Amino acid sequence: MNQLDWDGVRLLAAVAEAGSLRRAAAGLGISQPTLGRRLDQLERQLGAPLLLRHPRGVLLTGEGEQVVSTAGRMREALDQLGRRLGGRGAAVVGRVRISCTEPVASCVLPSSLAALRAAHPQLGIDVVVDAHASDLVRREADLAVRMFPPRSGELVGKRVGTTFTRFYAAPAYLEEHGMPRDLEDLTRHRVIGPDRDPLFVRQAEALGVDLDTLVLRTDGFGVVRAWVRAGLAIGAILEAAAEGLVPLLSPLATHPVWLVAHPDVRRSAAVSAVWEQLEVDLAAWMPTER
């Protein structure tokens, strides 16, 4: 079999839907004998019976059902391909609301937003900067960058990278105070960190670190990083946001990085454009493979 008679397959599907050759021929605008001849040709081409004729009409054979089912799936795939290709040149219009942590907003989004604005001038973006996860099911945001997989079966997600939290110091601080050799040695250094962030508090408790011994405390990620860069103290910072600083000891925690959205929202052209840009940028910023 070199070339399948796709028009014959279309006629077969019409007969199956109509339940009789007569009704199918009338709906197709052709004569019943012509329709019968085309179906006979298709059966010879495939080498299998496709229809069972009975007094009240026709039924598909098992082989006929397979042909119609396969053709339907191929038609749907081609329709989807046509929609995707047809939409490539269409303008991306609307607003997309992104939920993420401050490190992502300050370190990844600047380049991502610049690329999106250049490619889609009519696209507007809102950014919710919050350490707590926005409720995507209730549409508090359209998509989120999270350090954990989707916790609801109503959401879809894709892991795009990995990052770590660990202690860092500025070269100037280490020149003046030396390099801590272990955790016990670290407790004798000046250390800065949050005092209310639940994740950091749990990590500190697991390490046996008394938060009251921290020289400086603040819950602002940007402030912690700025103070560490200034050489004021050692601080716990997300690895991907610690460029120019010296890593100390082993990582405190490993964080898988996920893009998450509601499937209905994910299909919109505007959200898809933002998702695809962030997927590339996050993977470059904190790759899964190390």
C-alpha cells in the first residue's frame, strides 16, 4: 500500500456516522452507487472488510472501527498543529501575573522581562513577590516559580532547575576574619539571617544554631545579600543569587525549581509566551544537571 485514499476514509467515517449508505450519500451530495464503489475501492486497498451490511443499514467491522478511530486521531493532531503554526505570527496581547520569590524577581526576571517586552510589545506583566505561594486555582496569579512541585492535582508543572541555600561571605570579610572551617567555627563569626522566615528558622534549629546569636537579622532577601556583599557578616543566601560571593561549608538545603500553572490558564497565548521564556531563563540560571 503506497498511498492511502484519505478521501475514502472520510467517506467511511461519514457512513459510520449516518448508519446507512443512503443517508450518508444524501448528506455528502453524491449518489449511493458512487459511494458504494468508493468504499469497495478502500476495502481492496486496505485488504480488509470495513462495513457489515444489514437490512436497516451498515455497521463498521473491527477493521473499519480501527481505520475511523486512527483517522480521527490524526485529524485532531493535524488540527492542533495548524492552530499552533497559525498562531505563531499572531500578536501576544494581555496581562500575565507571575508569582515568585524575591531572588527570582531580582535575579532572573530582569532579563526575562526585557526579552518578553522586545518580542511582545502588547504584553503586560504583573509580578507578585512573596515567599508564600499564591493560590493559582483561585487565580491569585497566572503562573508561579516555586521551589517545590505542584501540591494540587488541579495544577500542571515542570521542573526547570535546582538551586541551594548556603552560607556566603564577601572576600573582604574573609580577608579580615578568616574562613570558617566548620559549623562550630561559623558560630564564632558574625552571621546575618532572617528571624521570622519559617524555612530558615527550621534550618537553623536543625543545625542547632541559636538565632539570638545572629549579629544582624532581617527578613529581606535583598537586604541580607547587600549586607553580605558589604562585608558586614556571613549570610545564608540562595546559590543562584550569590554571584561574586564566596561559598562556605556545605549547602543548607536543596531546592528544585518548578514552573506551575492551572492547565486552562497555561493554554492561553500570553501565559504560554511567558512560560516558555521563563523555562529557558530559569534552566540557564540554575540548571537541573550539575
